[in-house]
Amino acid sequence: MNDRNILEKANLRALLETDQVDRIQDRLNIVDTFLDTEDHVTLEELFRLLKKKGYDYDPKFVRQCMNRVVELGFAQRKQFEDQPVRYEHRHLGRHHDHLICTKCGKIVEFSNAEMERLQVQIAASHGFHMLQHRMEIYGLCNECLAQRAPLMPLAMAKPGERVEVKEIAVGVGGKSRLASMGLRVGDKLEIISNDGHGRLILGHECTRLAMGRGIAQKILVSLSNAPADAICKDES
Ligand SMILES: [Zn+2]
Ligand SMILES: [Zn+2]
Ligand SMILES: [Zn+2]
């Protein structure tokens, strides 16, 4: 455990004692285990870490204890998109933001002074006094990106992804249908929806296209890092 966590633990112990609650040692065991991990843990992951240390506590007790740790300002709850609630350390005077991999769930922390300054400035330019913010960047981590085939059928692309058309492997009929949509190799598309079985809805040059799954299987694309305005440039 690093020095900061030793201080936090002493601080928390003093506060818990003034709470006049029972099972102080059990609570401290939970707090210890939580402070020992630098991960963003779910309650379930915390039970598992406790079990590994030989503590088998009632889940209700652990939740209640963590609620108090949050109230006392030593932990904060985070919920990323549709993931379960996670707990992370809360260190006074320190702030960070998150990158979240939508494939494997990996969470990476970052802090960027310039970005923080810009957010205050943007809020102020709208007459807002910023109190707090959430900055969450969703995407694919390095490992997940490496696992993706460089070329994939458009039908496999996920909602929110931007792709570039690399190859159109459809028959003559399909080709003329695509031509009437104005779709060519090199075009950038944004996947608006793709439920895995029905038609895809795609953003393409400021319009939304509905494309049958059969055709989408035959269009090969690669992931594109192009900004959103590569799909539709706002000329106004
Ligand atoms: Zn921030
Ligand atoms: Zn990942
Ligand atoms: Zn964090």
C-alpha cells in the first residue's frame, strides 16, 4: 500500500470510529481491500477480492460499508454506459477522466490540464460556472483494435463506428443499386444502427441510408479515425 493509502486509511478509521458503528475491524478490512486495488471495482469484484483474503462477508454488509465510504468522500461511484456500478478511489484535489473500451470493458484513466481548462472556458463562454463534468471517451483499446481484421464486411461494423469503403464485391444488380445510392469506394460511412440481423442505417454525406444486410455483407470496409464532419460537413 502506498503512503497516500496509509493516510487515507487512518483518516477513514478516525471517521468510522466517530460513526459509532459496530464491526469496525470488518469495515476496515473492506476498506483496506478497496484501497489496495487501483482498479475500478464492481461490488462483485470486491467480494471476490475479499474472499481471496479469506473474508466471507454478507454482500449487504459490503454494500452498506461502501456506501458509507462514498459518503465520507473516500470513494466515488462510476457507471460507464451499460456496465454495472463501479467504485474507485477518490483522492482530494485530484481529478481524472476515463477512456473505456466498448469491446473488452478496459478502463484507462487520463488527466489533461489543457482539456480541463478548455471545459471551464467553454462553460464560461455560455455563461456557465462549471461545477463538475464527466469526460468519457468510448472506443477500442489497442489490443481490441489489433484483433480486428483490417478489412471487414460492413455488416459487422458496430453502431457509432466510422468506416471507409474499401471494396464493393456485389453483382451487377447490386452495383447499380449502390450507384443509385451514390456509394463509392473511398466513401466514409457512420454506422447509425446495426442490430445484427435487420437492415443497417448508415450516415453518408449528410443523409441516412437504409441498407439490406445481404449487400452490407459484400461491402468491405476498414475502421476510420476520420472526424464526424468527414461524413457530413456543416457548411453553414
Ligand atoms: Zn476532467
Ligand atoms: Zn479492449
Ligand atoms: Zn478512474
